[in-house]
Amino acid sequence: MVLFSIQGKTLKFDDITPEQQKEIFGDLKDNDAVTEVAFSGNTIGPEAAKWLGGVLAEKKNLEVAELSDIFVGRMKDEIPIALKYLLDGLLQCPNLHTVKLSDNAFGPTAQEPLIDFLSRHTPLQHLYLHNNGLGPQTGAKIAGALKNLAANKKKANAKPLRTIICGRNRLENGSMEAWAEAFQSNPHLEVVRMVQNGIRPEGIEHLLIHGLSHCTKLRILDLQDNTFTHRGTSALAVALAKWPGLQELGMNDCLLSAPGGIALMESFAKNSHKELEILRLQYNEIELPAVQQLSELIEERFPKLKLLELNGNRFSEDDDVVDEIRALFSNRGFGELDELDDMEELTDEEEEGESEEESEKEEDEDDELAKAMAKASI
């Protein structure tokens, strides 16, 4: 790899002067062997982006473009212009497989150049779009662009999309139909991270059943800090069967619920996930019976598990099962359970068991899930 980097220098480029072209960017401009550029941590205006886009267009060996956090302090109307110049240049790079655009305030105003690039850049394999303020409407359009990309990749006989990082973007339920279609159209995805997007149970269910369940090569799935409840967790339990190579499952702060925890463990017991290395289940109202099942799974089904996170759930750090899990890891010579220093206590009512109304609600959700599964042919 030949890297050109000005990462983290906090430079402001309104234009690129002749002196800057030589002193700062000379190693980029004059070296056609560059395979990776890193501009993050600087701020780039439209005129500077125009010049840089022209330079990038000539870098036919470029493979990775790190363009995160490059518009700090820019006016809202400057960002789409600058972004278009940069992305138009990158469209000319036939080997560019990784594009990182996180921590840029795109929102709806910068959607057009982004949609155009994502629809057309068939070499793309790894996309990083984290914390861009997209919202559900723009998020749906981005998903639509990735669906179109899949069709264009097929025409070009290009390598498939492997990674999508799209967290902290307020995607919400309103964009889940589009994202499900995007995932269904890109079934070779291996890494999906969509943390903290305000997705509710109905959206989670649709995303999993109609979208991610088609991605049978999935290795890493991170949906932390979205809301599952029993409904979403039941959908997850169904979809798990489609990911035999899963290595990491991130579900912290997802409100899986006590019955959801049971459903998840039952799914793990039925399906083979021998590659699982990381399981994050903090703050999910998971109770002791599910943890006892999990302990058995670690011994029998998860031979490679090296990190388990359970803090913030509804059992005690003094329960025997905690010692059992730690002993399992110790006997293996690897594996770690997080510190259980913020456990949630059950109220007297909760200890008596769930109400009849809650049971009926869960049965209704299971019926709805069964219908959704039938439609999706899972």
C-alpha cells in the first residue's frame, strides 16, 4: 500500500494555492502509485475539492479513500458542491473499493452527489457512512442507490458489496423497507453495522426477515441501540439460521426482553454458529433462565467465543451461572465476560411472572412474524 495522508492536521482549504499543490499535495499529485488517501480531520471547500477531485481522477491505482470529517465549519450549500467534485473524481478510479465518508453533516442537502456515486461506482465493496444526519427519507434514497448499485455491478460483472457501516443516521422505521430491498439485492454482504438509528420493533422485523436474512455470508452484524422487544428478537431468532458463519453479534441496548432472550437462546441451540467470537447483549432485560441456557451454549455450541457482554440485565452477578461462565472461559484458556456492575433488579410484580395481557401480545406478535416469514419464503 502507498499511502498519502494529511489526516488530523486540521487544515482549512478554501482553495489549493500553487504553494500548497507543491508543498502539501506534491506527493499525491506526482505519484500515480498511491493506493490510499486520507483527508479526514481537515476542512475542504468547493474550490479546493474541485482541484482535489481532478487529481484523484488520475489515481488509477487508488483503492481506499478516507474522507471522513472533511467539512467542519462549511456552509450547508458548500458541502454538496464540494462532495460532488470529490466523488466525481473518485468515479474515475477503477480500483477504488473502500470509501469512508463518516462524520460529515450531509443530511438531505448533500444527498444528490452521494446517491449518484453510490449508484454508479461498481468497484465499491466497503462503504462507511456513520453519523451523517441522513434521516429516514434520505436514508431510504441511499438504500435505493445501493439497490441500483447491485444491478449495475451485475451488468459490469464487478465484485459484490461486502461492508455497509451506516450508524447514527436516524434511519428509523420509515426507511426500513428500502434498506431491506438493498440488503436483499446485495446478498454477499459480510459486515453490517447500523447502530443507534432509532429503528423500532416493526422496522427491525422487516429489516431482518425481508432483508438481512438474504445475506447468508454475514460475519458481523451490529444493531446496537435500536429497539427490538420480543417482536424484533423473534425475527432475529428466525434470521440467525441464515448466518452460519456469524462471528460477531452486537445487540447491546436493544431491549430484547426476557422472552426475547429465551427465543434467542433457543435459536442458537437449534442452529450451528461455531464461528461466533463476540456476543454483545448488555441492557436487554434478559433474565436468569436465558443466561443458564447461554452457559450451556458456550460449552456445547460456541467453541470460539472470546467476548461476552451481559452487564445491565435482570439477574445477579452472584448467581451460580456467572461463576460457571467464567470457569468455562478459564478452562479454555481464553474468553472474557464483562464486569456485571450495573445489573437491573426485578420488581416484585416482575418476579411473579408476566401478565396474561403480555402473553397474548407476544402470541399476536408471533402470529404476525409467521405471516411475514411466509411472505418472505423463509
